[in-house]
Amino acid sequence: YESQEQAMAGILNSQVKPGDVVIIRYEGPQGGPGMQEMLSPTSAIMGMGLGEEVALITDGRFSGGTRGVCIGHVSPEAAARGPIAALQDGDVIEIDLEARSLNVQLSDGTIQNRLAALPPFESRTNSSWLRRYSRMVTSASSGAVLI
């Protein structure tokens, strides 16, 4: 999903099925802008009875109340053309919690081709201050600070 709002619509409309990995992108420091907290989608997944059967991966953030298999703060984020932006429906994602690894069954070439085909990122905010923030903020992995 391209936003938390799209993900919520998909979850609540029963588009998410057991075994799915929900991807919510463009919610990182640049894409949000800011890092939206993903409590609504994680709560909806749990509320739909899918907490043990669905994983969630996002470049957004989680609070301490998150339950289930949830991977957040993915960097580089989608707005910075991180690999999360290249994922498509049907891609096979492997999550190994014990090894702390996350992999997608795609070649580096496929990922690069998909990223190259994406349109340039444009902030979805109307606020001139938040657009400036979006352009000037660093990755979550380096603190999401302004430069």
C-alpha cells in the first residue's frame, strides 16, 4: 500500500488474507513526512483475527503497543527509492525472526529496474514547511534529523 490510509481500507475491506505480508510505504521521514505511527493498521490486523497469520512491513514507525510480526523503520525508505518501493503484489518475502533477516525473492537487477521505472517522489502534503522537511530530513537509520 502507498499509505497508511490505503492499507486501512484494504484491511477493513478484507483484502488482506492469512499468509499475506502487508507493505505500507511512503510513511518514513521523507514520505510521511515525519514517521506516522502504525497503530491503526496493526490494531485492525489484530481485530480482524489475523495477528498470528499476517505480517506488516513499513518505513513508518511503531509504538510500544504493537503486537504480531511487524517490521518498521525500514531504511532507506520508499521516498528515497529504498528497496521497499520496488515491492509488488505477489512478491515472495521471507521473514526469519530468529536470524533477524528480511529478504525478498527478487534479483538485484529486478529491484533496480523497478526502482528506475518509478516516477519521482512528490510529497503529498500541502504544507510548505512539511515539504521543506521532506526534502531536508535524513533517513530513519541516521536519526531522521534535518540537514
